[in-house]
Amino acid sequence: MGVSVAARTLACVDTTLQDPLVGQVLDGRYRVDARIAVGGMATVYRALDTRLDRVLALKVMHPALAADGAFVERFIREAKSVARLAHPNVVQVFDQGTDGSYVYLAMEYIAGCTLRDVLRERGALQPRAALDILEPVLAALGAAHRAGFVHRDMKPENVLIGDDGRVKVADFGLVRSVDTVTSTTGAVLGTVSYLAPEQIESGTADPRVDVYACGVVLYEMLTGQKPHDGDSPAVVLYKHLHEDVPPPSATVPALAYGLDDLVAAATARTPDVRPHDAVALLARAREARAGLTDEQLDAMPPQALSARHDIAEDRTSVIPRSLTVPRTLPVNEEEPGGSVHRTSRLDVPPAPPARRSSRPGRGLITLVVAVLVVFGVGTGVWYINSGQFTRVPPLLAKTQAQAEERLREAGLDVKQVKHAYSDTVERGTVISTDPAAGRRIRSNGSVTLTISDGPKTVKVPDLEGRTLVAARALLRKNGLQPGMVTRAFSDSVPRDSVISTDPRSGTTRRAGSAIALVVSKGSPVDVPDVTGEDPDSAKGDLEDAGVMVKISPQEVNSEFDKGAVARQNPAAGSQAAEGDTVTLTLSKGPEMVEVPNVVGSSADDAKRQLEQAGFKVEEDRGLLGLFGDTVKKQSVDGGETAPKGSTITITIR
């Protein structure tokens, strides 16, 4: 059985109890509710956007890495890259920002599990389920490749499967432009089990490294195991360089050879032999599916761990309902309604005893005639049921001329040619056919072809000065998607209105692309220093400056009198937007500390003891103490208490 949602929730509670961010509000907006996962670079939390009242995932870089410019650059690059990929199979990024030492991304929250969870629970998957997962993954990567990016870290952990069955690709933290070459000096970025040979040898990363990784993932889904294993990462890397990925049918003999061909094409050790990007591999995957029968698609691999598990009987399973293995009725067993699945049989009554005849050849003639009749009837039945039919050949990703030629070879005609936009199918090639590939059609029938016109392009509208709500609505109306929102001060653009877009207005972009928005925080306000003031005075000063005031229920010890302002956030001297809130923390008064007795001690020892107790120290030497080194007197006697942080004067003679 898989890990239950309840168990995962309890585990989350156990770990988040000790997480200092849980319960906090980042950037005055994102309330951190629970920790979801921890990685080498960041921690992911479930959070609530208090402005829009929606649940999202908050990816927060480890504070220790925030001082490293390279890590921060990679982190922010993820936000900018994904913001440009408005695709239904890519986890969206809504916002990026910083709060003190915390650098974060606000992302789409997917309730469900990862492909790794599915493989851990199921072992190996049926080919239909494997292709159902692979195709949306390739669609997402295809959008990234056509936008000029390479993911570089494809693996089951980065494939999310929602409770509603949606498949999404996550973690573009290692994303790079297609023309980028990464040096292999130092650590190789990526996960060793899914690295392409050229990544290992030279660090090059073009779309074909994602194609290779997807081929490995497909192999793992079909067989329940990775193609290369070893006692150390070095052994695995060596096998990637020197050994081909074996055909899945070597481990699962019942698999169709079309799946072997698909894995072999994707995992070719020579990059030039592989499909050039995920869009091309998606076309190969759909063509391979079209060539499989239902029996081949639903073949149950022996490596499946729980082939008969029914999700309806275990609502705590993390495997989405769409991936459960359907139960099948055994042959010749009765259904509840009483009908029986059997091979039809024609019962012929026994013939009456034959009379003796004076013509010895009559019986033989009768037998020959009967055989001819049966043969003729059989031929007629075959012709009616199968002989006059054929199947539509797979034509996906073929050019119109290639498709028409294959149809002619199959004895079929082109009925009509339609055109449609497509983000994933190359311009001028077949998107779909009607009837679909593999469907039965009369031998002289006609097929309608739908040809891709490539991605639809639109112009970015002018959004400057529009409210954020209106800007998002206009983007959607024009066939674009609102992307990442960043905020900046502006003296000319009202608060919550658009300052600029990236790309700028008038730029032509593919329909569905995400447009990043820079939104005004309003005119900047210099936050005055109100520490030490009473709350009413502090509130008046801050409101006069144009900001709102909130008093924190928590109080702290400080050098200021009880009830005075001990701290303020944002701090004095920083800038805030007009209408923002400044939080004030009041003082409980100074912490009283017992003063150590230092009379008779040397000046250095006395100073060290007092400072360790939390006091400041001043020396009074006078004329007589210029050459002395012994404390003769202290301003507060030893054993008495004084406010922590106050000054103790020692007299030296």
C-alpha cells in the first residue's frame, strides 16, 4: 500500500512544529501554514495568499544560500523562466520576492503526489498509464523548448500528478537557455540516473538532454526499475556513457516492440539520433500509441506491485483515481445480470440416417457441395465483416504530402484538409485525422486531415496605468496569460496599477504566453523612527507620513520604558508604500540583571565581568588613577540589580 494522505499529513505536522517559518507571514502577504518538502536548495511550504485568499506553494531558499549570488540568480531565473511558460502542464509561478534573509517563489499548489510516489506504490505501470503521463510531460517540455529553455533535471520527482489526474512538470531551478553550455567543472547539475551522455562528458545541455531523461523515465514506468544501476554514482555515469538503455521488453516480455522503439529513439547515446526536442518525441509517442491495440496498451506488467488494488477501497492512497488499474472480468464468467461472455457457436442438428442408394457417387457429391456452401458462406461473412475494411494509418507529424501518400498506399482518399493552430505540432504537419489513426474504415473510404499552422501569435496590449485586475482580464481576452507580478515604487502610476510589462506592449508573442507585470506600490514613504515613543505619539507620526499602524500583541524587553515602542517593522529609514502597515512592538521595560561585585578586581577583569552580565562600562580614573589598575568603587553596588544594557561606572585608583 502507498503512503496515506493522513500519514503524510502527520509527518508534515511533526516536522513543521520545529520550523520557524510556519505560522509567519512573509512579505506581509503569504501566511506559511505547513512544510511540504525540503530540498538541497529550498524548502517548500503550503501557504495562503492573504490578499487573494488562495492556497499556494511557497518555495523559500535556505537562508544560508541567500548570501550566494549564484544560487539567488538560479532561484530567480526559475521564476522568470516559468513565468514565460503559460502551459497547462507546467506548475505556474505567481510571484517572486524577498523578506529579510528569505528569498521566495509563490507557486501553484498541486494537491496530489509525484510520479515517484506512483512508481513506489505501483512498481511498473501499464503502457496506457505510462503514455498518459509521458504525453503531458512532453507537451510541457515542448513548450519550454520552443520558448528557448531546457529543463535539465527531468525525473519522476519533478512530475506532479494532481488528485484530479492532471500532470504537471515542476522544478525549473536548473533551467538554462538552449544555447547555454554548462562547464562540468565542479558538480554536474542534474540527477545521475537521468543524465544524458553529453551532459556527463562536456556539460552541454540542449533540448535533447530532456528527451534522453524522458526516455529513461518511460523505461522506468514500463519496467519498474532504472535502466542503469550501480554501487556508486560513478558506475551509473559510466554505464550512461558506454551502454545503451536496454529494450523494456527484455524485462517485461509482453511489451509491444513499438514501445522498445520509442525508448531506443529517446535514449540514443548519440544526440543527433534522438528526436530534436520534446515536441518531436511527443509526435513519436502518439504515433507509437496509435500503433498499439487496446490489449497491448492495457497489458499488466508482472513487476506491478498491486495490480488488483482498487482505489475506491482505500481512500487514503496517494495514487490519483485516474491511475488505478481497472478490474477485468475473466473469460466465461457470468456478470451480475446473468449474461455470459463466450465464443458464439452454431449448433447443427444431427442429420437423419442416410438411405442406401443405387448411385454410389451421390453421397460424395453431397459432401463436396456442403463444403463449398460452407466455404462460400464463410468468405461472405469475412468480406462483410473485415474484407471491405482497413485501418487508418498513423499520420501524426507527417507533412500533408507524406500523409496523402500513405493514405493512397492504404487505398484511402483525402476527404478534406483543415487547418488549426498548435503549440506542440510543427507547422505544416498533421495534428489529427478523422477517423483517428487505428480506426476501421472502408477500403475506399476518405479521411479528413487537420494540418498545423504552428502556434498562434498575438501582440502584447498596452497595459500601463490599468489596474492589475483589468490588466489580467485584458491579457486573457487577447489570448495571453498573466505571469509573474513584481512590485515597484512609482510617483506617477497609482498603487495597484501596471507600470510596465515584460515583454513590452506591441511585442508579438505566441498565444498563451505569460506576460510578466510590474505593478505600482504607490509613492515611496520614508518610515520615521518612532522607537522609544508612546504608542499614541508613534501612531500619529506614522499616519502623518502616510502609513497605517498595527500594534503587535507580543511585547519584548528593551532599554525603553514599559509601554513605549521597542521595535518597528519596517525599520526606521526604510521605504514603504503609501497605505502600507508598520507593525509596532511595545516594550515590557528593561530586563533587570544582578550586578557583579568587581571592587578589588583589575580594570580589565572588572570590565569583562560587567560586559558578560550585559552592561556597558565606563572608567573613572581621575588624576590618581592614571597609573592605577584596581577598581576601588562601582556606580551600582555588587548584588543589586540594574537594567540590562545600562552603563556601570567603575572608579580606578
